[in-house]
Amino acid sequence: MTDWDKIRKDFPVTKNKTYFLSAAMSPIPIPVFNAILQEYRTLHELGELNFPKDMERFKKLCGDIAELMNTNADNITFVQNTSTAMSLLALSFKNQIKPPFNIISMQDEFPSSTVGFEYLGIKMRYAQPLNARYPIASILDMIDNHTLAVITSQVQYATGFQQNLIALGKELRSRDILFFVNSTQAFPFYPIDVQAAHIDVLTASLHKWGLTGHIGTMFFTTPEFRELFPTPCAGWLSINTKGKSFIHTGKNIPFHLHSTAHCYDSGTFNLQAVLAFQTALDYINQIGITIIQNRIIELTDYLIAGLRKLNITIISPVSESEERSAIVSFTLGNNNKEFIDACAQQHILLSPRDGNIRVSVNIFNNFADIDKLLRCLTPD
């Protein structure tokens, strides 16, 4: 049986805060914090002596991530953030496709999924939510002869709605439409089989459910996508030297980029912090992803029941278990900001999102945390 009290002790924030902000940023558990310290201690003591070995460790990490997603390590790398990833895709389209074409996304998307395309003048069309949900039929109805791709979050940041990616992906593949997924509010707690869902590109910023802080964005692309839409930017790490040397130093000499996702590795990155994600991933896997998902359902079930008992309006779609996530949003009408501020005075931390109150539960939360929140909602 999972010792949730022991896991809770790995998160010092729980000593003096009731923390429901993991959908903004999760705190770092002690083993991951120690791993980050060790990575920088090694850098402090040895400089770059471990760089080749660390790059091999990075490749192993990509392989472990790939295993969760039913792909291979060659399709995984990291970029600075999801906005960077989406901007690279937008630039690729501008380079390779002549207008007219359009991209369909969701009205509730976090801006990192869409700003890069809008900035370059790419025509975006937005599906509208129906009771905080995005029915697949309504997305498909928006497709026309000029639709190139659909972009959706696996879990919507403001409501916690989790899309059925496999069903949507099958429909898009049958129509020859590219499928891009922002998995930031899901991965790695809710990993997705990218082959079963026919996903062409997937991003996941890991400071939310990756338990490692701002280490960047995991970036998955298929070989077919990379061939059709080559990276629009390159740097010295993008070049495949074919083992002849570590660095391509020639000038005005033809070169080729990696055919793998490492074509996006333009240059060095925060390798020490990224490598600590291996510890976070091992920590999550040791608990068990299914066990984590069941725990989240336990906690959110308890929260939802408490809100309903108090006749609080729940914004998130919670009637279907497969549409649920770690996020539950509710509203007190015009009193949302006042309530969030009042809770903060009692060290209960909540997020204002899209005019509502967002609660995000994590593996360190317990029923007592939720009771504290519910007591704040109970009339005197």
C-alpha cells in the first residue's frame, strides 16, 4: 500500500502551506532537490569533464520518456519552453506551405499553444467550448479544405477538461490533418500513446507535473513530420558530424542536420537541471502512474462531493471520469477574488483562472487539505 504520508514529507511546502497551485508550478520533492544540488556540485567541482557522459545520460532520459509514450528516443528532445516549440512549428509552416491554410485550436488554449502562429499571421480558427468541454464532433465540424493542423491541450489549464486524444487523433488521421498536442497539464501523470493517438507533435513543460521546476519543455516529433517540415533554425548541436568529430567547424562546407529530434538542439541548454528530471521520473514511476491517477481521482472525488454538498457551482466537467484531471475549477460568482485572497491569508493557496477559482491537487495533498478549503466555503 502506498504510504502517502511518507510522500507528503518529501514536500516541505506542506509544513506551512495548503498548496493547490501545482497546475501553475509544482514544488520539488526532496529527492529531486538533492539531485539538482548534486548535478551542480559536480559542475562546481569538475567543470565540463562530465559533459560527454552527461549527454549520454540525456539520451537515456529521452529514452525513458519515449517508453512512456510508445515511441523511441530519437523522437524526443527538450527546448526552452512550449512557446519556443510552437514558434518553431509556425516558422516551419511559413517556410514550407503557401497560403491559404488554417489551423484549428481551442478557445480556452493557454497562449503558448497559439501565440507563435498568430504572430506570424497564420490563420487560426478556434473551437468554442460546450459546458467547458470540446466535443470531438464540434472540432471536426470546423475542418475545411484548407485546414492543415489541429492544436489542443491534453488537459485544459483553466478547467481541467481532458480530451480523448486517441479518438480525436484517429479522426484527424483519416482526414490527413496534422495533430499537435500540448500535454503540459498532463505529462507525466497522464502519459499518452502517441502512436495510438496519431500525434505528430507533442510538447510538455515539466514545471507543473514533472516535479523539477523550470527545466524546459519535452518536445516530441515524428520522423515523418520532421521530413515534411524541417526545423527552421539550427545551431552547432543540430549538425550530424557522423562521428568524425564532435563539432562541425568548417565554413562554407555543406553539412546535414540530425534526422532525429536532435535537429532542434541548436546549442547548449540547462543540462544539469534537465538531468535531475531523471530522478523525478524515477520517483513518479516508483510510486506508479496508475496509483497516482487513482489518488488524484480519490482527492478530486472528495473535493467535488464537498463542493456539491455546499451547492457550489463547479465549472470543470466532472461527470465523466475519462474527462477528469488533477484540476477542478469552481466559482462563487463575484466573490472569487475575495475568496482567493481570504484563503491566502490562511495559507491556502488557490489560482484565479479565467475568472474562476482553480484547485489543482497533487500527490502530496491529502483529505485534510481539502477539508481546510471546504471549511473556508462553509457559511458561519
